[in-house]
Amino acid sequence: MKKILFVTSEAYPLIKTGGLGDVCSSLPKALTELGQDVRVLLPKYPSLKTVGEVRFLCSLRIDNHPITIFETTIPDSPVIAWLVDCPDLFNTLGNPYLDEQGLPWANNADRFTLFCRVAVEVAMDKVNRDWRPDIVHCNDWQSGLVPALLSLEIDRPKTVFTIHNMAYQGLFPVQSIYSLNLPGQLWNPNGLEFYGMLSFIKGGIAYADRITTVSPSYALEIQTPAFGYGLEGLLAHRSDDLVGIINGIDTNEWNPETDPYIAQRYNVHSLHEKQFNKSELQRRVNLPVNEHVPLFGLISRLVEQKGIDMVIECLPDMVDLPMQLVLLGNGDKDFEQRLQNLAHLYPDKIVIIIDYDESLAHLIEAGADVFLMPSRFEPCGLNQMYSQRYGTIPVVRKTGGLADTVVDTLPETLNNNSATGIVFKEANAGALLEAIKRTMLLYHNHDTWRQLQTNAMHRDFSWRSSAEQYIALYHSI
Ligand code: ADP
Ligand code: GLC
């Protein structure tokens, strides 16, 4: 059994902006179920949604900021969460990283440096809780300084750094190294310096004992210039310590047999009942209720990564086909506007919901026939796995975790019952449209479609084997 301090900036349902939040609660749960002693450390944002008891654990002071650590559990689980409360810096409601205009909070460097410093105090048990982790497992740039700072400690725990997305690096002007009062030894081209900027993610990549990322394909991709954002050289240099472990999903949270958010529960043996969710979804979003027209769903942060520009380019051609689309997402204001303009032009075909809505996300997974995920890059991606579990056939681009989790429909994959979706290669609207047309043909072949749904629903996306890989990794350090 290992003691693991799991450091993250989000954990569902306490706080979530995307897949990081899902993974940073479902992985600690899976590790706990496999007998590990886990503490999840995250900031106590004012918008954090705790349930049940939150009790005082300890207090400390760093750089003159009074800090309190509270203890609670991740709701509906035995996993202990330690919440770092520093009202001086974490005092804003809403998104943990961005202000109302969608710009990073001006004091992000201060906020997450402080959070990392607290993680180091806890890791070294300077908070006197009589709990010293064997492993400190950090996630993404917000906790990237932890392996760097811990590298300066004698008799420190081992460190693992998981990259969920190379596109977010935590880059700040060079002056920050002084204003943040970071140790000078860390400031060099092999350390936190990145072309004259302070890089948080480099703290993880350069100093952690092991680096992981969230799919085997992405582990290879980030060692190339197209996906490495300038860090491909360092990642290739560290390739012996770098491994891709595919994310699992929370199979209790995303289960069509028990899902409280959907209109009609179903399983692989009662697939005909999925239909009720389709009509409920059509009603809910004001689309014509029609059993036979294929209904496409898309749930996403509206950012470049997700191929939203390709979807926008494709839509005028898509609407010539007999189909409907429900898109739920928010993010880039320009994407939001352009999508809404298109929805106004084709109100009986396209519905765009600019919102973040956990329960509608479940109904879309259950009610749609097809799930669109044409990402330009995708470290892992969760929705394509949720979709398969709900018998909703994913259309994905062959990249990162999408390539690792969806099997294209080809004569041989139909023959051996491995086909679960439609996979296309090129990152352009033409290739996406071709894939959509291919999907429409398959959809109208009832037997083949049922076979795809059945294959998809039989896939095991639970955390068990991936969590076991993490435990083996902890033991190997
Ligand atoms: P990423 O982390 O890059 O955003 P993932 O596929 O790993 O992509 O995870 C996205 C998660 O966020 C999924 O659980 C998805 O359902 C959820 N999500 C994204 N946008 C929304 C939204 N607008 N409303 C509800 N859930 C959303
Ligand atoms: C990131 C990635 C996504 C991944 C998620 C959880 O947000 O964009 O692909 O599934 O992290 O690891």
C-alpha cells in the first residue's frame, strides 16, 4: 500500500471545468478501491461545491498569507480531500482559471505558486499531520512547481507528474521568478526557464521522477514538434521516464442503467429503450421529434483543440443531409457567436446551447445516436468513452486518446466485432463531412448499427486496469 498525495486544481463534483476534474476524482477513487491511502489536495475556491462535513485540519502561513487546510470527502466516496483555503488569493467566484471575459486571472502565478508551496509543506509533513506520502502525484501546470520545489528537499517523497494537456503550460514573464520568490537554483534552461519565460509545466516535466500522460498515442505525439509546444526535446530526452496510461471513466457516474439524469434507463439488452431518451432530448431542445432522423450530439469546451472550426465549416453542408445536431458547450466567444448564427438559420436542424450543464450532458449522451468529436488533438478525451457506454456511436479524428479508444468500422473490424465508431484522419472539414456521410450510411443499416452499439457497450472503460498501471508505476520508482 502506498500513501499518495494527489495534487490537482479540480476534482468532480467539487469543481470541474473539463476532463481533468473527472479524472482527478475517478482515479483517486479507483486507487482507494485498490487499497491505496490517497489524499486529494486542491484549492478551496469560493465556488467549490462541498457536501457534508468540512472540518478544520490545520493552519499555516506562507509569504505572510494565512492558510487553513480543511478536510472533507469527495462526495459519494470515501476519498479524503484536503482543501487549501487562502482567501487572500483564492477569493473570486466562477471559473478557477479565467475571469468573466475569459482571460486568465491576473494573479494566477501567485495563486498556484502558493498552492504548490502548500503541497510541499504537506508532502514533507511540515503541517504535522503524522501523514507522510510515499508518492506526490501532480497534475497539469497548476501543480507543476511541486516536483521542482520538492527536488530541493532532502529525504523527499517520490514525484509523478501527469500531463493532461500540453497546450496549457502556465507561462509567466521572467520577472515572476523574483516576485514569486522562487529558489534561484530552479531558474536555468534545464529547469523552470522556457525561452526567457517562467514555465510551470516544465517544473513537472524536468523534475518529476516519472512523467505520465493520459494515452499511449499522446505520449508519442508530445515528443514531436506538432504536439510538444517546444517541449518535445525535453520530453524525448526523458522518454525512459515517460509513459502513456489511458484514462478510465467513472462507470457509476456514467451508466445508462442507473443514470438519474436521463429519461429512460437502459442497457445493452434493452437498447430499443434508448429511443425514449432521443425523443425527450428532441423535446427538451425544441427539435422536431422524429425517431428516424439521426441525431448528432456534441458536448465540449468550445476551443480550437476540439475542431470546432471544422464543425462550423461543415455545418452548411451537413444540414443538406437528413440529420439533427445538438451542441452543448461554451468557451471561445467567436465560436459561440458563429455557432449561434448557424443555429438561427436552421432552427429545425441545429440547436446550440451555450452553457455548462452536467445533467443535459448526460441526456445528450443517452439521447443522441452519434457523438461528434473531431478534435485537432486530444490527450485522452472522455466523451467518446461515455458515448460508447451509452451505445452512442462516436465519430472521431485519429489522434491521441481518440485513436486509442475508438475502433473504426471496416470490413475486418465488423467481422471480428471490434468496430465501435467512425474514425477519420485529416484535420479538415472535408474529411469530417466524409466521415459524417459514412456514418449516415451505417446508421440506415439497422443491423450494422446495432452491432456497433453492442460492440461499443461491451467495451470495458473502467479504471481498474489503468489504476493498476499507476500503482505499478508508483512501486517502480
Ligand atoms: P477536456 O478535458 O479537454 O475538456 P474531456 O473529453 O476529457 O475533454 O472531458 C470533458 C468533460 O467535460 C466531459 O465530462 C464533458 O461531458 C464535460 N463538459 C465539457 N463541456 C461541457 C458542457 N458545456 N456542459 C457539461 N459538461 C461539459
Ligand atoms: C485534458 C484533455 C483531455 C483529457 C483530460 C483528462 O483536459 O484535453 O483529452 O481527457 O485532460 O485527462
